[in-house]
Amino acid sequence: MSPDPFKNLGPIQTVKVLPATWAGPGPASPRAAWPFPFPFDEDWSLHQPEVWTAFAASPCLRLWTSLAPESGKSSKRQWTTIANRFPFGPPAWQITFDATTPVELLHDVHTELLDL
């Protein structure tokens, strides 16, 4: 029996996950990827400086999520979610998905985070 590759992951270890071959990226839309109420009735803040870029922050300012260009690559976008132990503090953890990630997966990840 081979060892479980997901046991004892290091805090900076990268885990690559490939989506199912039938799944496509879907719309690069915050409304599709984020289960937060629109137009942010529950004090979530939203900033959309351009068409395919969006940033949202939770009311407590400890959870940040965005659709933004990858660093140094203005034509490629990525989805990033960051959690801080206290507002504006250093990140406790971060999840990053590239633009090819199925939007349903992004929505499910954000839904689970809100349930926590």
C-alpha cells in the first residue's frame, strides 16, 4: 500500500488538481463564483475597477477574494482567496485558482468557507 500523498502536507506545499476533462472554466464572473449576496446586502464590499477584475472583502475584513491578473501577466486572470487571523494582518492561508478552473468548483469552495 502506497502512502497517502495528502497526509502531513507542509504549509507552503503546492497541490495541483486537474478538473474533469468535461468541465470548462465557465463565466469569469464574481456572481457565478461567489455565493455572497448581491449587491452585497450583508456588508460584503465589492470593488470592480475593470470588466474582468473584482475584489471582495468580508464584513470583518478577514476574508478577501479576488479575480485579478496574474502577476506580470495582464492577459491571464486568477482567482485568489486569502484569510487573515485579524483584519489587514498577514495571510494565515491562501487559495489560488487559475482562470481554467470550473466556476462551479470556485462557487463550492467559497460556499464551504462561508459555512465555516
